[in-house]
Amino acid sequence: MTNSDHGDPGDAPTVPPPLAEIVNATRPTAAEEARTVAASTNTGTLATLTKEGDPWASFVTYGLVGGSPVLCLSHMAEHGRNLARDPRASIAIVAPDPHIDPLACTRITLAGYVERPEGEELAAAREAHLAAVPAAHVYIDFSDFTLWVLRVQRVRWVGGYGRMDSATAEDYAEALPDPVTPSAARAIAHLNDDHADALLAMARKLGGFPDATAATCVGADRYGLDLDVTTPRGRAMTRAGYLSPLGSADELRSATVALARAAQSS
């Protein structure tokens, strides 16, 4: 058996480049992507440091104050004792993407240090955790449990194979979760089931692949659609950007209709 690395793709298929300019390739920033992932679930894997300095990973729940995870941890748990001794921590969060290949799922790592919130922030943190994890009402006020807020200093977003980027703590704090992505599954299924011709026209006229023979929508956000394109040269991903960013999921239908008209009239 011969080993291969990223410089030697072996028998992996090559990805054909677009043959024309993509009309509007705008997509969410890494910070926006990360905020969307953080808001998409309430569970993650928390990494802390033991007293010996060893990494310790634990499955946890969280809420969000802004983009900062709020943890409710017991001192009886090793991760709780770890944080009381050393506040450095990170949390890995995987978006609930329905991919067969787990490594194709979108995920993020938020790294920094934890602090115990006080005053008004404590009340907001408690409310945020309970909103995200209703079952926590049973134990959140127990004396052995502590609320921690992760002060994010580093952000890493991975959107699947070959799609990754970092964001600054400042950009992450200022970004907002995408209003379209969380509720786009039904719209995406409808586009694929009933509007395959329109998606193909988008790929050919707007997405830079005039030789496309098929196109499937695999994602939607406030800026546009992600299209999986089939061509005689192989498969590729491209983008069909809306005429303007969307403010809510309610605008998705009219935006896709406008895209279809633009593709058919180009």
C-alpha cells in the first residue's frame, strides 16, 4: 500500500475551476460562520487542563451571551475543578449538519479563558443558559455548580473539506448569526425537488460554470446559495449570490426567484 498526502491526491477526483467569472461570490465571513454555528446547537466538547497540565475533553451544554458560551459546571466534575484552577479553555462545536461524512460537517473551535460573571452579567448568563438548556433549572442554583463565561480570544471555523478560516475575537464579537441558514433545510429541499432547471441556470449563468450539466443546492445563507455543480470536467462547488443580503428567512423565497430570473435573462 502506498501512502499519499495532500500534495499527492492519488486517485481522488480533481476539482474543475470555473470557466467564467462568478457574478456574486459574496459569502459569510469566518466570524459570521462561527457565530451561526455557535447559535445552531447547545452542546460542545470542552477542553480544560488538569493540574498535571494534561488536556481533558468533556461533553457539555452551553448557552450564549452574545457569542460567548455560558457553561454551568459542577465542582464535582473534573472539568469544573480544572477551570477553578486554570481558566484556560476551548470548546469545539459541531453544527447539526446532515452529512454522511462527519468530517464534512461545519464546526468551530472557540478558545480563550473563563470568568465567573458578576452583577448584571451573571443574571444575563443565567438566563441565557436556561434558555438554551431548560433542563438546567434542576441544578443551576445548586451550591456545587458555577456559571462560567468563556471569553473568546481565538476562533477557528471549518466548513468541511478545504473550507476553513480564522477570525479575530473582535470580529467574532461583532458578527451576528445568519438569519437564513438555521431554517433553510425545507427551502433547499424544495429548490432541489422542484426547481432543478433554475439551479442549473444559476450555475451556468451566475456561478461561472457554463458547461454545468446539473446543479444541486447544498446551502443557503443571507448572502446566497451554495451549489454543487456537475460538469464533464468533474464536480465543483460554486456560488449564486443574491442581489442584496437578506434580513430574515422570510425573504429567501423572493430572493431565489430573483436569482432564477437573473440567470434566465443573462
